[in-house]
Amino acid sequence: MSDREIPYQISWGLRLSISPSRLHIKDWIHLVEKNEKKLAGWKGGSLSIAGRTTLISANLSSSFIYHMSIYLLPKTITKKLDGQRRSFFWQGGSLKRKYHLARWTTICKSKNKRGLGIKDIQKMNISLLCKWWWKLKNEEGLWQQIIQKKYLSNDLVSTVKGRMDDSPIWKDLLQIRCVYLKGRKIQTNRGDKTLFWLDPWLTHQPLCVMYPILFDLCDMKKCTVLEFWKKNGQLHFTRWLPPILFEQWVDVVNLAFSFPFSNEHDVVRWAWHRKGFTSKSIYDKLTSDDNGCHFGHIWKAKIPYKIKIFCWLLEQKAILTKDTMIRRNWVGDPTCYLCSYPETA
């Protein structure tokens, strides 16, 4: 065993590689191999497409949730895992290549937006990692104390920058921080956790968007509202402000001092779910740009699941009728054997 890698075996079969440096692709191959062993034991060829869909959602998509909750998986690994799921969905256990009738990105959409509801691994990975940012500022424990001392002693969550000696896990968290910050909402009381320029605390837009020129000229771009208040509104700019900009700055100061401050600490809330933070709310937000029809008449119908998926493929115009096969470079007679008209869905 090399000094660089120290594998840690979990008692119930989950394996996590821990290393002082960033993990390489070879350190994640065991996830791919684990899925291959599962697929080898399953009789995918004897299952209907509905059974394979259920197995993918219940097992193949969730067997590496533990790892995605700790690390940001490399794109190479997510592509391999997606390839395994995609092949099993269309081919079962067969080695013979079959037509892939619909795009995998379409299948990974929710049922409300034209898909089959199979989870997108990369977006699920981001959603699971964001919970650490929430726990960091809203829960107390040994982990929070260590992170606060090592990384956040003089910074806020929104301003801390990466360093060369950061741990791999912390580097992964910094990569997905922008997603968390979009869903975070700060209730400003005394301004100790609210950034004066970068957080939307006076209006629904941050001041850096409302007054971009003032923001560019200000030397204290990352000051908190509390620091602004302690300095009595006297922030430093790189040069003297002309009359027009000076009037804008006076308006900003007057608006800021009219805010109803209190002596309590700022409270971090979650804007994407009324009951508080959930990983599901982040996943729903990441997939909110997906579009497509809601085939409610299919999913609500009292028919077997495999017939529902067949009807879904029919709505996608993906059934292997002769007109579809010709588009896939099939060579043959396009007419129907029964009515002698071109065969279509």
C-alpha cells in the first residue's frame, strides 16, 4: 500500500479512499467495478424495461450516495456510471447492442417534465455536498469547530478563497459553493453575516448590481454590514467620487442607515424550501430548467408499469416502427405488412 492512499473499509461494505492529496481516477474505479458485479448477478435479460427501471432507481443510482456525500466525483467516473445504467436500461444483461430509443438526458428528467425520473448523478452529487455548507453555519460540532479554525477564522462562507494546501474535500466544497449561496437567504439583524455589497439585504438585488461603478471603485468589496456600521459608513474608494457618484453613495448610506438593525446575530435561512434546507430542494432547483410535457394521463393510468413505459416511448415517437428504423439507417421495406401503407407509430 502506498503512503499516499489509505483506504478505509466501512463495516457494511462501503469503501472510501482517504488521501492527503486529491484522489485520482483509479481511486474511484472500485465504484464502477462494484456496479459491474451487481449487473453480472442480475438477470437483466429476463426483466421487462419496467423492472430494469425500478432496479436502476432503487439500486444503481443510490449505491454510491455515501461517496457522493463526501467527494465531488470526477466527470470520467460519472460518465462510466451513467454508461452502465444506460446499457442496463436498454440491453439488460445482453452483450448485443440494442437501439437506444430516447436520450439519456431525457430519461433522467422528472416525470413532470417528460422523463422517467431516474436521477442525474452529477446533479445529485452537488445536491448532497451542499448540505455540508448548511451544517457548517447552522449546526454545532467538532467538524464545524475544526473548519472554523482552519479555513474561516477571518472569512465568511461567501468570501473564503481556496489555497494550495486545502484538503481535497474542502476543495470540492468550494467548487459547489456557488449553488449553495444562490439558495441561502440571510435575515439581517446586526449585519455580522451579511456582506454589504454582495448580499441582497436592502432590496431583492445586492448593491453591487444596483451600483456597479461604486462597487468597482470601492476597496472594501467584501466588508460586512456590521463593519460598514462600525465605520459609520466611511468606506474607502480608490479615487475621489465625482458629484454624480457621490450623490449615489449618499443615497446608499442613507438607505443603509434607515434599515431596522437589532443586536441579534444574523440568521441564515433557506429560500428554496419553506420548511428549511433539503438536498431534494437543491436537486429540484438544478433541474428546474428542464422542459417537456407532463404525461399525467400515462402515469396516473391504472395499467402495468411496463405498459406505461411503452406508452411513454410512444409519446416520444421512439417505438421501433419502420419509419423510425429508417431514420436509424435501417434498410428495408417501409410499408406495413397488413395495410401496405408506410408504417408509423
